[in-house]
Amino acid sequence: MVGACFGTLLFLGSIFLLGWNEFNFVRNVKILDTVTDSVIEVGCSPLDVNMGQPIWTSCPMTQTFDFATDSRLANLVPIMNSMNSASGDLKGAVFTPQSQILQWTENKSDKKGDDEYSYKQEWVSSKVDSSSFYCVQHPGASGCPNNVSPNNIGDIPSVLKSAVEAPQFTLAIGNTDDPSRSYFLNAGLSHLIPFIPLSLTSGNLGTLPGLSANQQATISQSTLRLSSSPNQVTVGDVQTTFQLAAAPSTGNVYNTIYSVIALQSRDPSLAAGSAVFDAWGTGMKGSFSAVSWLQNGHATKSEMVENKKQENSSTTWVLRMAGFLCMFLGLVLVTHPVAVVPELLPCCGSYLREIVGCILCSLCFCVSLGLSTLVIGAAWVAARPLVGGLLLAGAAAVFIGAFCIHHRGRKEQRSGARVYLTQMS
């Protein structure tokens, strides 16, 4: 019955998901049409006449940020000297360490009414407080292992815990012949620059006081490892890999051209003749309502719009499938109590349950398919009546066909029964 209640909520949620998804798809299509009609294609030097207008431009990087000189990463300088990237330098938008620490973890299992605890060493993303473990608080208690001392030590150094972003308006694209007149990227666009992994030159760097006073730093297979015993793995060891949202300066062999569709604006703190990119609020409903798009490499306005159309279509189909599956699972849970009723019968109850369960599952699949199409069609009627009408007609045809088949089957059964009784007389 708990499952039936959850299934009811899941069924109602699937209706909302399917309806919202279709409205969002249509709204995004309208936004993309507006982008095609309203966005101005401009060159790599900002013009005052375009201030406050949505623009498209595709230009090389004219200004970037070098994380090798960032004071926030001063404790990582010995390691950064060993870093290599496909872009040839450490210039970009975001520098990201991804760290794990080896810790004891606790697992509780209930076996025959008795609580049993087990412990193992795992690489986890943050320090685990072992003082809260049951067997640490109750040493020697029933269900606790006798040969394990799950005491965690160490922590991930703060500089290896989180990403470091380039300061606001330090990345810009524009005309390389006049870099002072450039378009500066806001934080939203900077976050769209793709990441590349950073490789490390293998070696033993010894103890680095900026990271740990009692652990040695070694590099192997592009992974930094901090360990008190480099020749073995112990609790408290830290391992880290690094990524960079690479945006190298002009002249680098790496691709430095970026294509942007956004609102051209001005920031008084920047040099005269420059501009900044802001999100263009279209004032329309839809997940694409705020237009601030960036694509790595050269792409025309029509190509960027087409990419967004494909993204919109792919997301819609994924959510359609998710909505259908939620509806199907919800109906299965709601009808499950009916499937277990035959188990009350002796001997053949379990077999009847399997048969009834298969029949109900098939019915739930058909009903979910029809209802999903019905909900999608209803949403499209409000958005685009012609398409919605066709979908509703298709859903109605499915239900009418199912009803006719069911009615015909019952009629044949009654007809067969009358023949049989006549023959018996």
C-alpha cells in the first residue's frame, strides 16, 4: 500500500513533467526563432551603436589569466612547475583540483536482528569523522570487529579542495591588432569554456610545508599524492588530479577562437572602447530565456542556433522517456495490490499471481503509452493547435482501437458460449 501511494504521486508527477516538457520545448523553439531574427552579427571590435543589443561574434582570445602567477595558488607553485597542458600553458578561466582522501568508512548491516558493523578503507571526497563510528564510541561491543581500529587521520589541504576561478572580466576576445578594444567575458560565459586535463611530470618533490608538514609529495601518472609513507598506502593519504578551463593567449598552437551570442554592454571600470558580454533576457518563457552562449572554435550564428535546437530536441526526448517511465512505474505500483490478491488462494495462488502481474504490466504499459501521448497532445494544443490536434487524434485512435478489440473479444466469448449450450441441449 505504501508503494501504491508512492505510485500515485509518481503518476501525477509524470503528468506534470510531460506537460512542462512540451511547453518548454515549444517556448525554446520560439526563443531560437527570436535569436535568429534579432541577434546582430558584428566584428571583433566593439561599436557603441551596438550597446544594449544582442550580438554574435567569433574572435580570438586577446586577454586571459595566468594561474601560474595567481597568489591564491602559491602553495602549489612547486607542483605547477611540473604541470603540462595541451594548450601549452596554465592560462584559462578555471583551475580545478579534484582530490580524494583515504579514510575508514563504516557500514551497518542487520543480520538476524543483530546489528553488525564492518569497516574498510576507501578513497572519499572529504574527511570522515571516525569519532562518530559506533565501534569507536562503544569499543568491544557486540557486532564490532576485534581486529580493526577505524581511526581516521589527516585532511585534504585547503588549496586542493575547491576550484579557483579567474577574476571577473580578465578574459576577453576581440581584434588582435587592437587588444584594448575587446569583448570581456562575464563569469557565466567563462564557465562554459571546456576543461582539459593537466599532466604532471613524475617525480618525488619531498615535503612541501604549504601543503603538509608531515607528508611527502610524489607525482605518478598525472596524479599528485601526499603520503606519510610513499612506499605504501595509508589512512590519511591524499591523491589529486588537475583540470584547466584552458583559454590560452593569441599565438598559442591551441585553438583560441571563441564564438559568443550575448548582450553587448559596458562596464565603466574597463577601458574606453571595450565592451562586456551580459546575458540577454529575451522576456520569453523557456529554459533558453537568458541567452548567453559560448562555443569553442569558430561557429556562425546559424550553426550556434542549430546546436541549441539539437540540444533542445535531445533534452525533450530524454524527458519524454523519463515521463513515460515514471507514469508506467506509477501505474504498476498502484495496481500492484491487485496482483498479490491471488496469493490468498492455496496451491495455485503464486502461479495466478504471476499471470495477473503480467497482464497488469501489459495493461499499464499500454495505458501509459496512450496517456503520455494524450498529455503531450494536450500541451501542444495550447502551444501549437495543429500538431496537438494530430497527437490527440492519435491517442484517441489508440484508446478506441483497444476498446474495439476488447469489445469484440467479449462478444466472441458470449457467442461461443451460446453455441456450446445449444449443442448440449
